Amino acid sequence: MTELEKARQIIDEADARMAELFVKRMEAVKIIARYKTEKGLRIEDPEREAAVIEKNAAALSAADLRDWYVGFLKSNMEISKSYQRRLRDGMRVAFSGVTGAFADIAAARIFPEATRVPCRDFKAAYESVAAGECDVCVLPVENSQNGDVGQVMDLAFFGDLFINGVYSVPVVHNLLALPGATLDGIKKVVSHPQALGQCAAYIHEHGFETLEVVNTAVAAKTVGESGDKTVAAIASEEAGRQFGLVRLEGRINGDDVNSTRFAVFSRTKAETRDAGRFIMLFTVNNEAGSLSRAIEMIGKNGFNMRALKSRPAKELIWSYYFFVEGEGDIDSAAGKKMLLDLSSCCNSVKVVGRYAKDVEFRG
């Protein structure tokens, strides 16, 4: 046997072994795809990919082949992600509003491979997941200019779904009207209360009347069906295209860093590695100093509060619940001790979210 024939035989044997390992690997990928669908996790995980490449490249004995091996690993990962997308074509993601709403845009960016399901409001989207009609829902929890979305916080407090990820999506509001309309001719603007609040300075400057609707895409739909060139919608350009509107002015929210944080809710908790953030809701005993003791116990156990907010517990008259976003692994021993400590001064404590960190999308 010649050297060439020996080399080809080695390659054939290696390829046969690699084919077996490829099938084994893709069976594992199938399990991962199913897990991510159930937990509402994205297919892309750049930090995990980087860690795998670093670990495996370091273990390679032939240093001169390391760059080629890194390329090989990256190629395998792209194949795996492509396979996961194919498997997840049936994933259903609920959002509040109609096509073109900012929640729809967020859902498309977080889960580009999924089927997006419009719902009439936040509660309907949430309940579609609780009932098993959709796999996850994407709901806004906070806007950088206009604050918290109280309805969603209430759903988290009174419902059973779990937050497995939080994503920051930039918000760009535009003034949209029927073809032929002019800026000087606009008398009234229609949009969601959050959008109206984010564009308050612009609205005041032009002296527009306002009309609130359930979301920004519905605003575009309302204007598109009105036939009235004196009425404009404040919404995304995507919503404008959907309902035949033209942009009169763009970026009217006036703040290029305006963004909305969206939470992904699913029926079960993900086993997220290196989860450095959590969302916790609690009510305190009706005793003097209960809240201050709760705050002290969070810090005493080594957890940093990024935010502390209060909301009236509508089903409990004159009672309030508190919403905490914290840093640290709440599933650790310290986290378990903190939860035990909180039971001494809280009526209820509920961990509704655990994730690595916010994922920030750009423009």
C-alpha cells in the first residue's frame, strides 16, 4: 500500500467515525432545541459558544492546527443552530398587539425562526402560554423613558409563568399618516399611552390632541382605516407599511437611547448556567420596619438590588407587593438562605425570573 493509499484509508476511517459522532451530536442538539423551546430560550448563545471554542482549542495537541480547528468548531456550531431552527419552525410566540407592534418586532428579533401569534392584550398573550396554546410570550416590562409596565408586573405577580430571559430592544417612534397628509394638517395623534408619554415633548410642541389605543400597531391600523388625513399614528415604520401609512417625521421620541426591556415568559424555569440576575416579588408583614428588614436581608446575603419597585396588589385592598431585580445567583446556598431569612418578615416571596443578564439589541 502506498503512502497516498494509507493516508486515504486513515481519512476514510476518520470520516466513518465522524459520521457516527455527528449523528450522536445532532441527537443531543435535538434535545437542546426541545429544551430551549420549552424554556423560551434563544438558539444563539454567544458566551457558551465562545467558552466551548476556548476550551476545545486549548485541548488540541497540534498547536499549528489550532486556527483550523477553531474554524471547524464554528462550522459545527452553525450547522447545529441551523438544525435547531428547522426543529423550532413550529415554535409559537405570543405578543400583545397586531403585526408591526413593537412587541412583534421584539419577538421577531429574539425568536426569528418562530411563528409569532398576535393577541389582543398583555393578559391574552400571557394566558395563551399558561393554557399551552403558545410556547412563550414576549411582553414589555420597562421603558427607559416612561418606566414600568404595571400590567405585566401584575401578571407576573398573580400568574404562574417564569421569566427565562430579558432583552433590551431600541424603540424608534415615527409620525405616520395617510398618503397625501401633511405635518401642518395633523390635528390629532393616536397611540399607546406609553408611546404618547415617550413623545410628550413632541406632541406638546405641535399642540396635537391625543387618543389612546391598546398598542402602537393598532394606532397605525386605526389611522389607516379612518380615511382622515388630520389624524396620525405614533408607531414603528413596520406598522406604517403594514397599514399603508407614510412617515411624516421620524424619531419623534427625541432620545436615541430610548429602549424597551422585554421579558420572555414560559411555563417552566430554565436551568441557566451562570445565572447572575433574578426577579423576585414579595409582600411584607403589616408591621413597622418589615420592608427595611427585607431590604437588609437581601444585602446581608450578598445580593445587589438593581431595582426596587412597589405596586398595589389589586386583589388585596390597601396592600402592596414589591418587585426586585437583583444581581447574584438566587439558586446558590446564599440565595436559599436569603429566601429563608425573608420568610421572617414577608407574607409571600416569589422568584419569577432567573437569567444570565440582559441581552441588548442594537438599532
